[in-house]
Amino acid sequence: MPLNTYLEKLQSSKVIFTHDLLVIPISWIGAYWLRFNLGSIPDYALDAALNVLFIVVFAQAIIFRIFGLYRGVWRFASIPDFIRIVKAIISGVLVISILLFFYDRLTSIPRSVLPLYAVSLLIFLCTPRLFYRCLKDNWQGRSMGKRAIIVGAGMAGEALVRDLMRELDSSFYPVAFVDDDKRKNRREIHGLRVQGSCRKIPRLVLKLQIEVVLIAIPSADDTEMRRIVGFCDNAGVPCLTLPSIREILSGRVSEQELRHVSIEDLLGRDPVRLNWKDIRQQLEESTVLVTGGGGSIGSELCKQLAKLPLKSLVIFEKSEFSLYQIESALTHQSSNLKLHAILGDVSDRHCVNHALSRFRPNVIFHAAAYKHVPLLEYQVCEAIRNNILGTHNVAEAAIEFGVGKFVLISTDKAVNPSSIMGATKRAAEVVCHSMQYRSATSFIAVRFGNVLDSAGSVVPLFRQQIKSGGPVTVTHPDITRYFMTIPEACQLILQSAAVGNGGEVFVLEMGKPIKISYLAEQMIRLSGKKLDQDIEISYTGLRPGEKMHEELFHEQEKLKPTGHNKLLLAKSRFLKSSLVQRNIEEIQHACSSYDENRLTELLIRIVPEYKSPDVGKDNVVYVDSLSKSPATQGL
């Protein structure tokens, strides 16, 4: 029988109980043997010991059961198990002393026997447990795994190494630690030496024949992760990581939690700390409608909303399949949620009015929009119909049916737009805010950059190109973008809805912009491929409507803090409401005749900062959002 199988059988509670039951009489007779200086036990003393042996065994066995000595697993025997054994022995000796006092007033029992029995029993109970754990932890069969360096000699690293050493068939064999904390240098944890800082990884890989690096720093931010992954890249070894703190739900850290480093680890940032009390207070027992609820942002927003005690959630979505997917996901996520899935198009005014008249939402999150920049450059009419007229339809319906708050999901491409997509999203902001002072509905816009792994974005495109063998296409070596994760963006949208009173443009703090070329390089490396050997990067040139660098706010929009460290407030720039309404009417007429030249002219009237080579600029009248005084801009 293999040793591993034999050791596992020894862990059964019946075997452990039998062992502990046998060591009670051994310890009791052993105490007499010690009492008489390791010599022969006199007949009178041995007879006395045997006469009360049943009482001793019975009483001690009951105490063992009461203290739960058989709930512990020998493989994980630890200090709490030792303390439990000590308590059980002391309690057992006290109970035995009381019973023997009633039996014969302790006249036949030497006084030193009871403490000697306690010491003997402690040795016989603890030694096998300790031996078993050492055998499991140090059995050399586990050394068949890949030789690994553990990055991080803290609690997570210690727990990971402990778990790896217990597994006989572990995939990894820990060899050493590295940690940037100088105080830990040259110290040992479970027999493994801390060999220095992370910068020594390339040298240690060669010296110790390391095959993999395991990152055990759940609190590491994106900067630290990029630095560590860079050392691993230089050393030419793969790396795995434990989940971040926000992902770890249990206290145990094990090999099963290890996963490949993802692009989110390198580009993600500090976890969002929301004021859920304010969000819950704003949305509790409300009917919330999400347009575009089947899209990347809309679906995640619905999942976040489903965690709140809403009266009902209404999903308004144009794509039948996307609507089916999010409805199925939410049904499994929350059985108590009152959910309504509505198939509809925001550019269909009658459909929008029907949905709002039927469900009477208190809050609307307007996430429905076309967003693909190069594609929309040649689809001016459809871009304007969906992004501008669709927004106008939902906003007008919100006013008509008494919606309390309307939250527009906007984009950084709306700032100084160079594309039709960006211009239509800026126009959507203008449309919403032009309605702020002529209705009881509070209109709020939330503006942010790219979200990782959203449908049609660069991450899934790169992933597919890598899977196909490349090349990975990047438009320009120096092009940059702001990135955040989809859950982070949606959580900050909820926070904006909670703190906004109407008329605000909230800008999400996006950190530092990231080079798309860096993103491509890291995704290639994280996939286990070698840059320029297995997969190449091809630079294709900027596409229609694309900028080199995106902006989060216009030069006339002065940012102010909001009390939330990831939310900033931009001073809004409004067009006069009457002018916006007149332009919308003209846009509707131009859309019906597919007059794209006229549509472009009208778009520039609403968004004068949009640059078009074909159309001149008219003078427009702005209203300052704070002073509400007219300010003429020469355009």
C-alpha cells in the first residue's frame, strides 16, 4: 500500500479514538513505573493500579469526547489542538481524582502517580500527532512539483507554503522566498530562506533552477504587480498569483487559489470603497430602469443593482440575445428580485414611452449607446439617431412620467471629440443638461474611459489575435488610453447617482493612461508566448476618428472634489434649452431623410469643439452652469 494512502487511513476518527483509548492504560501503568524509578512495580501497587484502571479509562475517554479531540485532523495538528489536549488531560485528572476519592479516599494511589500520569498521557497523545504532521509535511514525494519562488514572506506567503508542503502531490515545490521588506531578509519560514528583494528573481531563477514564480501578495497594487511581472519576464519564467484581497472570501490560502496573472492585475487599481449606506438609501424600494441593460456596462450595472433591496428592476435592451443572457444571469443571482426584461429600442419614442408609462421608474440609468469609434465614422445617421435622439427620447419620457433621477453613462471621448461617436456622446450630455432647469427630474452625467474586457474593446480583440497566432494589431506605438474594470466603473456610477443632485458631470478618477503597446506586450507574455518570437505586434496607423491621447475633461471644465476620492465634479457647459430643442427637431428631420451632411452641421452646432474638415462653425450661446449667465463663444 502506498505511504500516502496508508497515512490517509490513519486520519479516520475510529483509528484516532482507538489510539487515544489505548494510551490511557499505558500512561496509567507508565506513571507507576516512573513512580518506582523505572524499576519493577510492587505487587500491591500494581494490583491497586489495575483495580481502578476501568474508572480511569472510562472517565478519561468521556472527557476526550467532551473536549472534541476527534474533531481535529492530525494532518493539521496545531497549537489549538495542543491546548485542547492539555485541557482534556487536566480535566480528566481532576475527574479521576474525585472518583478515586469516593472509591477509597485515594489511600491506595501514590500522590505522585496522578501528575506523572498527566505528563505521560500528554506525551503519548501529542507525539504521534506531531510525528504524523511532520511526515505529511516533509515526505519527499512532494518534491516532484515545479521548483518555485514565493514572492511575499507575509501571512499569505506563509500560508501558501504551508499548504504546498502538506500536499504530497502538489504541483509546486517551494524553494525560497523573496520580499522587499529588508527586515525579513535572511529569515526562514517553514525552513525556506528569504533570499532578498524581488529584484533578485532573475538571479535566483538561474541559481536555484526555478521553474515558476508564485506571487503571494494579495494587497499588491497594479504598479507593484507590473514590477514583479517585469522581473519574471526578464528571468523567462511564468508567474502565478493569489487573488486580490477583494477576491479572497475565506481565510485559507492554498494552491487551488493560485491563478495566472491577468491583465486586470496589471492595469487594475485600488479597490473602490463605496458608501453603500448612501446608495442603499437612494435606491431602496425604488423601481430602476437600465437602458442598454444587456451591454457590457449595462449588464454589470444590473448585477450591482440586483444586490440592493429594489422594488423592481427593469432592463430595456435592443438585442434579444443580450437581454436573454442578462435576464438568465440575474434570475440565478437573485431569486427575490422582481425583474422585468423589455425588448425595445431607445430611438423608438413610442416604445420608450410605453415602457416608462407601464413601470413608472424612479431612477433611470441610460447606458444604451453605439460606441465603436471607427465604425460610426461612416454611420453618422445611425450614430446620431441612437446616441442623441435615443437619449432625447428617454430624457423627455423621464420628465413626462416623473422620474426622479436620470443618469447618463458618458465617455472620455466626449471631451474635445475627434470622432462621430465622441461628438454624439457629448451631444447626449448637452441634451440631458439642457433639461435640468425645466423639469423636476435630476439629470446627471458620468464620464469615464475604456473599460477592460468590454464587448468590442481592445482586450478581447488582442486575446483573439493571440489565440490565432498573431499578429497583434496596435494603431500607434505611443497611443494611450485610460482603463478601469467594468465592476469598478459600475460601482462609481452608482456612487454618482447617490451623491448627485442634478446638473452635474461626474468624472471618474482613471489613474494614469496606459500605452496600448504595453497592454499588447503584457497580454502576449501573460499568455505564455514570447514577444517577436511566437507573436509579433503590428502597427497599423490611427483609424478614422481616433485620438492619440484621450482627455477626461475640457479646459473650461474646472474639476472639483466630491468627498469621494474617485469621483470628481466637472463644471458643466450648457447650451440654451431652446437652442438644443430647435436643433433636435432639425436632427429628427435630417435623420428621416438620411441627410448626413446636414446632420454633421447640426452636430457641430451642439458640439462646437468637434472638429470637422467639411463644415463651418456657427455662433452658439452657452449658459454657465453655476452663474446661469449667458456667455457668448465665438466659434
